[in-house]
Amino acid sequence: MSSDRMASPRSSSRQSSSLSSSPMSTRMQSLHVDSVQRWMEDLRHMTEVECMCVLQAKPIGVEEDAQQGELIVAVGAGDHVARNNLQTLLRRALVVSTELGKMFQRLEKGRWQRVHSTAVRANCHVRSLVHEYSAARSTPPEMQKYERSLLEKCLELTNISERCLHTDDEFFLKSMREAIHDILTDVSDSFSNMIDMALANEIRLLIKQIDSSDSVHTIGSAISNLLSLTQDGPQLCSIIAKEGAVVVLFKICRQDRFRDLYAHALRTVASICCVEEGINQLDKVDGILCLADILTDDSSVEAARAEAAAVVAQITSPHHASTQHLASFLESMHDIVTALIKLCESASCGEVFLLASAALANITFFDSMACEILLQLNAIHILLEACRDRQRVDTPYSKDQVVTILANLSVLEQCAPEVMQDRGIERLLLLLGEKPTSPSPSEGAACERVQQKAAVTLARLSRDPDVAQTAIQLKGCLEEAGSGVSRQHRGGRPPAAHQTAARRLFPAVLQHGGELRMTAHSASAESAELNS
């Protein structure tokens, strides 16, 4: 949640208000509270290192009932506990990874006392994690092999680092540094593999739960757990995809009795498809046909159609290196494009419009036929009307998608008259002066993209003399758009510099359009001579 949504707590005493009067004091106080809260949160899952050292890292026995409540992954736990277990596993993995990273740094500096103490802590954390996880789950044989190897290497790391404490022989320490570095690298690799296997095991259980259950609540909770895991980065998304999550989620989306879960399942699919493995799984189960069915089904709720649009936007993103899946997309492209432009027209809010327009923007990049379909569907009128509706187009991000579509459509000659008819030149001139409404860097970057693409669109359209003439007549709109905007809304850039840049952009657009028009005229003249 963004910080601006959170109300600032008021001090209840004079002492606290006097302390908070200094900006540095406020910052330090905030950092102190955050650190303490983080420590208290982690403490429940961390082993007392000194105690473990004394007991030679032996597991401490507890009553069976208590053990079930404290294990990393509890057997037969509820949905809330399942989510906490996965997050706890990730948190414990982060603790170990941090210790191993510190050990690499201290090894390079030759701080042998700290190298050994860090090795002891890492050894304790690893043993604790392995013992607790093994007690909670019947670990697969392959994972058990990694566990045994990891524990042996951790013990070896502790012993060899201890030997370095009792000598000052530089030659011996140098050879030990190389040996410890090699062992530490092996420990890091083995630990990463073990954690990946543990996560894959937990993900497999979630997917099995989705696939085998008939309860909407149970399936919805499992999908929520998967969705939360996808937010932890592409590595986890790859594991989720390899375990078959996309296949099971599309199975849900093909059953009418689970209609209420369509939107939730598709949002998870969109997150998983940020990696190639997810897209490959989607292609194998004919996921594009399922997306087309949901988008074109009038009985589908808007939320489900919006999330289907999000999946389309994800799999058609230009950032993906592989385009094999797009071959099957072409078969359903007409239906999908038609459904997406209808969704843009009927969108009830800015988020729905953003998802639908983003999908259309990506589609127009890889196939010119999509542009022709959009022109036939009166897309220019729909998009320009949406730009005048702040309920649908309320951010620079939405405008970025609209102007991207217009830029790709402007390649077609029949685009210019339709833009003129819907007063699109005036709208494009206004977009040339698009300015952020907050100091957010991402919003500022979006505004720059809007300006650039609006310029490209105007330049392409200016091949038509009527467009160029109209743009010249309406150039006052640009100056009006650049005036009366406060400095803070421009991210701190001086108004004069911003207006100067905008004024320079306009003649460059017309000049480029004139060059395109002259090139087209020369080409047509040459063609006429050849024909004669």
C-alpha cells in the first residue's frame, strides 16, 4: 500500500512531539520502529544460535501438539496457515542467504573470527530449517539427498573456518581461503536447489488442491496463495509454471460452475505468464481459445473479461523473446480484437480500459491485419471518445496505450480522414503537452512516451495535406496546453524549458510529415511514369 494512503500517527505527549520536531529524529525513530518490528516478526522463526551451538545443532524435542503449531509447514493446516508457511519458508531462506552473503564478504577481507561465527550461524539456521521441514513433510528422495549433502558441507564449513582461528600462517590462510570459498559456493548452490525443491513441493500441493477440490472457497484460497507467490519474482513464477499451474487454472476457467473464480484464476495466469515457461504451458492447453471464449461471451462479467485482456496483453508483450505462441493467436485474432475494442467502449473504470487497451496496443505491433480490423470496427472514434472520458482514461498510462494504437493505425492511409472527423488532431496536439500530475518518475516517463508517440502519429498523419493544414491552424492548442502548469507538476523542471521543448516538437513533427508527404508524392510520380 502506498504511503500516501496511510494517516500519520499523532503524538499523544509533549515529549514525543518535541522529539518528532527534527526531521532527522523522525527518520531515525521510523527506522528504529521498522527494525524492531522486523526483528520481532522474524524472531518466532529463528533459532537461538548460542543454544544451538552448545547442543551441537541437535534438534530440540517438543510435544507433538506444540510441534505441529510451530513447524515451518504444518500438516493439515488451514488456508491462512498455508500462506504463512510458504512466506515463512521464503523468509527463512532469505536469512540463510544473507548469512552466506556476509560470509563471502568477510572471507574476502580475511576477518577469520567473523567468518567462523557467520559459518556457525548459517549452519544452525540450515539445520533448523531442514529438521523442521522434514518433520512437517515427507520430503521426496531427491530432496533428501540435497539435504544430507548440504548439512555435511555446512558442518565442513564450520570446522575448516575454526581451524583458521588458531594460526597466523599466511600461506595456510591463503590456501584455506580458496578452500572455504569453494565450499561456500557449493553450500550456496545446494541451498538454492533445496529451497527450490521445497517450494516446488509446496506449490505442487496447492495445485493438487485446486485440481481435486470441488469447493469454491478451497480452490479460491489456493489460487490466492499461488497469486501471492507470483509476486515474489520470476524465479518463483518459473517454478509455478513448471509444476503445471497454468494447465490447472485453465481447467477451472473451462467449467461453468467455477465462473466466480474466472477473474481470480486469470489474474494468476497473467502473473505466471511473465516467464516463457508460463506462456508455453498456455499454448499447450489452447489457452488462447479459452481467452477468446471468455472475451466474446456476453454473459461473462466485466472482471473476468478484463483479466482475460490482461493475459492477452502479457502474452503479446514485445518483451518476450519467443513468438511461437502467436501462431495460434492469429487464428482467434479477429474475435479477440473485436471483443477488446468493445471492452474499451463499455469499460466501467480506468483499470478495465487500461487492460483492454494495453492488449490492443501490443496486438497492433505484431500484425498489420489487426490495424485493419480496428479501422473497420470504428476504433479511432471509440478511443478518441474514451480520451474525453475521465472515468475511463484517467492516467498517462492509459493515454500511452491509446496513442500507441493510434500511432500504429496511422500507418494506414485511410486512418487520416477518420482522425480528422473525430477531432483527433486537436487531441494529439494536447497529448504533445502531456504533463505528470505527481512527482512520480514512472508517471513522468509515461508522459514522455505519450508525447513521443503523439509526435510520431502526427508526423505520419501529416502525409495528408489536410492534416498538416489543420495541425498548423490548431497549433495554438499546444501553447495553451503548455501554459498555466505549476513547476511541481513537471517533476521540478522549469516551465520555460518544458514549453520550449514542446514548441520545438511541433515544427519537427510538421517537417517530418512534409518529408513523408514529399517522399510519397515522388514515389507515386515514379510509379505513374513507369505505368505510362
